[in-house]
Amino acid sequence: MRQLWQITAAALVAVWASSGTQAQSLDSDAGSLRIQQMVGGLSEPWSLGFLPGGGLIITERGGRLLVVEGGASRSIAGVPKVAASGQGGLLDVLVPNDFAQTREIYLSFAKPQSGGGAGTAVARAVLSQSATRLEDVRTIFEMTPGASGGRHFGSRLVEGRDGMIYVTIGERGDRPAAQDLSRHEGSVVRIARDGSVPADNPFVGHSGAQPEIWSIGHRNPQGAALDANGRLWVAEHGARGGDEVNLVKKGQNYGWPVISYGRHYSGARIGKGTAQAGMQQPAHYWDPSIAPSGMAIYSGKLWPEWRGDFFVGSLKFSLISRIDGDTMAEAEQIEGPQTARVRDVREGPDGAIWFISENNGAVYRMTPG
């Protein structure tokens, strides 16, 4: 597998070397950063993934899935029907480690449900050899029906070291649901790649509990990534203040809406304050809120001094927040015209940092300047 990704990294640089626009520079604590637009003209881009051979796969919230190779993009047919309203639509894309052998991809999306609502769902599909359509499309997970409104879908997908798929789900604006094991709202769920429930999930066999649930008490986790040790972390929206980064552990409760370092938008206090027995503390929190979205935990390939640091996109302040992985304190904010409403952040196979600017409708690649 390592050899495959070395080839992919070289191909990625070769394919995109002549396809982007003229590079610009941003300042950082590690020196000048070279920022190059690699894809433009996108409509509400939400997520990206890397394909062996140097291509990208990109989701747009409205329901379009794109493959981009050599600077040229094409739409992929066969995408499931999505509820593209409010914050819902076609959301995350996951390219698993064995894509070269299976050609499987996973999509998270807001799925229309009975009663006019929509729920976070996950589809598994096979990308055709021509990379023009999805085949054998199956919805392998769908949250319990009943949520209404168009916000807090969560929807990040992560392939764990255990081979399982982890899915973040927001509480859909229904705060008490995040403490209710009978509902999927406000949780991280863990499923096998065929959608079945792993026997070692923490609430399997608990009366009334949804067996897919891995952790609860989340408000709206829109960022998720593994660290070098294979541990799962999420970045999630607070209310007015109290955005969090959490280390997700099996069966744990992350407190929403009982505890928070923020306040309701009205200014009223949330729940019981900032701590409660049996509820986990965040590893980091922002106040004021930055509205965190995509997140990457950096390997150190191109910037050794950033090894283990967290890069979190901000939807509110149009920047990338770098959190020191040792202290879990915010170390700096990387910002410029390119970081307008950063929706996703990914580390490429060669160590470059790629990010999506929703406002610019563009994908950028960041390397040492």
C-alpha cells in the first residue's frame, strides 16, 4: 500500500503541475506558503478525495459529483437523490485505502425521508472504470427518521484503522436528541463497510439504543480525521462560542447540550455550565466561534515542525486554524483571499495541504514557499 501511495503522490504532482492558476503566497509561522488554485468554477463545493493516478473527486452540495483529472472535470452519473436545502445535500466523499482494488467510494448526504424531513445517510458505490458513473449504488446507513429542518447534518466520513466507517451526525437543531440513545442525532456512528453493525459497538444489546452509535453528546461535527496513532478526532460547532475539538472514544458522552463553553445565541446559559460528571471535556475550544468545518491532522511530510498539528477550516472568519498537536492550543491562523469560508481540509499523498474555499468555488493546494 505504501508503494501505491508513493506512485499516487508523484502522479498527483505531475498531473496538476500545469493545470492550476498562478500561485500566490501567504505567511505562516513556518515561512512563506505557496497557494495555488487547482480547480475553480465550483458551486458550493463540500468535500474532496484523492484518486490513485492523480485525480480528484469532489462533491458539490447541490448534488453534483465531479472527477477532475489533468485540469479537466466531468460530472459523474448515478448519484443518489439528495435533499439539497439548508445545510443538506451531497456532503462528504470517502475514498477508502483499497480503492485501487475495489473502486468503491462512500458518500454522505441528506436523504429525503418520510414526512418531508431529511436525514444523514451513507451510500456505497463503485466508480466505473471510465470514471463517468456510479454503479451498484446502495444506501448502507440512514439515520432514524423524524428530523426536520435543514441544519446540523454533520456528515464527515472517516475510514478507521479497524476497517470500519465512522460517520458524524449533528443533532439537527433538536438539542435533547444528542443525549438520547434511541436516536442517531448528535452522535458519531460506526458501521462496517457493508453497513452492518460491528458486534463490539458500545451500545449493542442495550434496550432501545441505536446499535450503530459509537459516541453521543455532539452538536454538529463537521470535521473528522485520524491522528498518527489511528485515533479519531472531530471538530464541531458550538453555539455562540464553544466550538470544540474532541478525541472520540468508544461509548463516551461529549456533553451537548448539558455542558458547553459557549452560550445560546440569545445569550442564555447552556445547560449546567462547562463540566458534568460522566461527560468528556474538549481537547480544545474556540471562543468566539470560528464555525469549524473540514479538518486534517498533519503527517509532517513537507513541514516537519507541523507534525501532529491540526488544520481546521473556518466558515465564519475565512481562515485555517492551526492547533499545536502537543499543547492543543491554537498556534496560528492562516488567512488570505484564498481562505474564504474553508469547507474542507485534506493532506495530499505528497504532504501538500489541500483545501476547499466555498466562497471562491475553488480547490487550493498549499506547499512550502
